[in-house]
Amino acid sequence: MHDVTEAPGTAEPTAAEQGLVSLRDSAQLDEILGEPHPIVIEKVHRELVGDDLKILARSPFCVISTADALGNCDASPRGDAPGFVHVVDANTIAIPDRPGNRRGDSFRNMLENPRVGTLHLVPGSSDVLRINGRVTILTDAPFFEAMAARGRKPKLALLVRIDEIYRHCPQSLRRAGLWETADWPYD
């Protein structure tokens, strides 16, 4: 499904890229960003705790990020009733697949590269839960019944073994005014 075959940085610059100045390395990045506050580092953990469970129980939406073996990326939205993500245990969640466009880009990526990142959002809240881990695609499990929606068990689910989890900084949601409906530019 992916057309990207060149290694990053190997293509000749386009006209739109002329004059751009790129970041050189992580040392330069550290110089630009500065030292992270210790609380930012300390908030990362490996097991679900009470606040994490509350966010998952209230969240009707998440974005799943994957990359194939060559690094071609995909970000895929998933959603259902609040609490649709099933907590298997303190180190594992399961995300049911619901009928969609049937492309399967994320699934294909996961078959090549089992690393996954997820962002779980709660409408109207600044809570964003980030979970990074390793995934297995399931076709059945004892908890599929518990993940049924509208009388139908999922055909597939993602079993995510948590490597790290933390509440993400809410500043991007605040800056975007994501939940400020009066400011939405929609008719």
C-alpha cells in the first residue's frame, strides 16, 4: 500500500525545500528544547494506574500509530462508546476493531513491525493518555464477548503489551481550542 521507497534524506530538494535549515542531530535538539522538567520524565510508567483506568473508561476515541519495516507510517483513528478499550491487566489492553474502510494499513504495518503508539482522548477534557507498546493482532480471545458492540463481537483486536504509559501534556489541546465549540469554524 505504501509508495515510499527512498531512504529519508536521499532525495534531491524540491523547489519548495530550497533554503530550509534542518535539525542536525539530537544534541542540537537538546540545545533548542532545553532540559525537560523532572516531572515530565518521572510520569512515565509501565503499568496502568487509577488515573489511566479512569481515562480509558471515559475515552470513546484513540489514534493508533504504526510503521512498517521500512518506516512508512500510518495513524488510524479508532472509536466507539466510552470504555471500548478493554483492560486485560495492568500491563495489557485490547482495542477492538470495528468495521471500516477495510484497507488494513495499520494491521499490515503491525505484521511487519509490532511497535505501536496510541493516544486516548476524552471529549471536553484535557486528558490525553499515551500508551506505547508491542502489539499482537488477535482473531479471538476469551474477552471478545466483553468487547462486543451492537450485538457483534469484533473480528480482530489489538492486544497491546504496555512498554510505557503516561498522561500527555494538554497544552496542544488548549492551544487548539479543540473542545471550544463556540470557536469551531464549522457551519
